[in-house]
Amino acid sequence: MKPKIRGIWIWGIFFGISLLLIHMSIRIYFGDGITYYAHMMDGKTLWEFAKGRYYAWSSRIIIEMILVYMANHYLIWKI
């Protein structure tokens, strides 16, 4: 690999790891989306939640199912 291309790859990897570390260190506060989406399924299965959201906001069903899943899996939400 050429030295110039190798240097670009090294800086790219450094930049990516730096952003990941900064992003993982951000604190989640009460008004964030994770607190909203984490409690949307209280007492419901994913399919009961999807059915209810389909009747209310049918165009958002796929997006909100993904967000609810990610909010209940904290590390996925952080990434």
C-alpha cells in the first residue's frame, strides 16, 4: 500500500474511533428519545405495539418498531 493512502486510512480509522468514543460517552437525559421509546412498550409485546401504532400512525410503523427495539437495547441506541 502506498504511504499516502496508508496515512489516509490511519487518519480515517483514528477519526472513526474518536467519534465512536465521544458518542458512547454522551449522557442520556430525561428528555431524550430513549426515555420516550423505552416506555412505549410497557406491558405490550412488539406486535401489540405495532398494531396500535399502525392504527394511529401507519406511515411510521417501521421506523418506530426499529426505534423501540433500539431503545430497549441500550448499546445499539448509543451507536
